[in-house]
Amino acid sequence: MTDQPIVFQSPVKRVIAVPGRVFSFTKRWPIIPLVIMLLIVFGAVFAPVLAPFEPQKGDLRARNIPPVWLDGGDSTHWLGTDNLGRDIYSRMLYGARISLFVAAVAVAFGLVMGTLTGVTAGYYGGMVDEILMRLVDLWSSLPFLLIALIVAISVGPSLGMVIGLLAVSSWSAGSRNIRGEVLSLRNREYVHMARVMNASDVRIILRHLLPNVMHVVIVITTLRTGSMIIAEAGLSFLGVGVPASVPTWGLMIAQGQKFLTTTWWMSIVPGVAIFLIVLSFNFLGDWLRDRFDPRLNQLD
């Protein structure tokens, strides 16, 4: 019986290997985007509990306080205050509620209408496909910002108006992607077998086609959510979004643009929040695309 040599692993190598495993894990799974999204969603849902101050209540004696990490900062207002003495952190939490709610409703409506349009056009083809796709082209060519300005001037800014505008503008975005996927599926053998067994068109669409395009729907949802958040912020920035009495991230940026040289945090803080949440949704959408698309082998 021969003695086997005992191999000791250096503690230094073990310490060096830990960051490598962490990097590999975060590269394989979208941990950082999910953490950012969950933190923002958690803050939005529990804003009445987490916010230390009323978002619209200001104190002129506490105005223009910088964030806590700057000279003159106050731990009571750790993200600082605006020119009216309103707490930036509290307004950020309540602003997240509006931005995420508007984006969720608009994306949900656009998802249903876009999926219905794409599946119908791809399955039936012919004249139905031609008419629906020309409607998508026509709708996509409309100047959304100009329409939003006209509607806001006509009926006045409101939360319902913003949700309606974003909802009707989002349905055409993913229709072509879903149509293309259905076109490649409708000639598969299991679809032909369903027709031979006298399955109705509705049953074929619901049982055989729709489940096989859900990966496209999920990716479109994540990518469109970020776009809707930017669109809502843009409308609020231009003053045609929700009323000024409702704090939103876009409105906070607009209100702080006059004070960028002095109280820059009024605009920078909500701008960073929009950047992080949109970037997180885009990263998640890219990861889902790579995960579901068999033609992409970017995941080991």
C-alpha cells in the first residue's frame, strides 16, 4: 500500500478564489439588477411606513439641506431637502409609487393588446396579417410627444391621462416580435395535428401557440417597463404628466433644474434613481433573452 501525497491548498488561493466565484455567480444570474429592483419596489410599496415626512409638507427653516455625506448634511434628512424644505427621501419613495404604478398599468395594457395583435396576425396571415401590421406601422409613426402635449392642454394633466397615453402608445411595440415567433410556430407538426383533430383556432392559439411565445412576452415586458418609466418621467418633466401636487421623479428633476448650481441633489438624486431602475430592467431583459433564446449560447 503506497502512501498518497497530501496536497494542502494555500489559504491565499482560497481567499482569491472566493471573489472569482462571486463574480461568476453574479455573471450567471442577474443578482444586482434584481436587488436594485426589489429595493425600489419595496420602498414604493411601503412608502407610508418608510417615509419619515409627508412628501408635500415643507419646512422653510430646513430648506436646501445637503445630503448627509456632504458638509452641512443632517441625518434627519439623509438625502437632503429641496428649496421648500421638503424631504427628498420621502418624496423619492412616494415618487417611486407613481412611476412604477403608471409603468405597470401601461405595460400590462400594451402587453395584452400587443400579444393579441401579434398572435392573431401571425396565426391567420394573409389579409388579416397585412391589415394589422399596417395599423402597427401607422400607430408607431404617430408623434407621441405631440399628442401628449395636445391632450394635456385640452383636458389638463392628470394621473389617468398619463396612464391612458402610455397604455395606448405601448401596444404596438412588441407586436412584430410576437408575430414573427408565431409565424415560425404555426407550421409545426403539433399545430397541424391539432387542426387534424378539429381543434378550434382559439384552442390552438391558447394551448399551443401562446405558451410557446411567452418567453418573448416576458422579455418585451421587462424592456418596455424601463421605457414606460422614462416616458412618464419625461411627461412629468415637461409639465404634461401628473399634477404638480403629486411627487414623481420626473417632476422632481424639473423642479430642481433651476437650482443645479446650488442644490444639485434635487435633480441628481431622482435622476440616479431613474437610471438605476431602467438599467436594472434592461439588464434583466437581456438576461431573460439570453436564457430563453436557444440560438444564443452566452450562458455556460
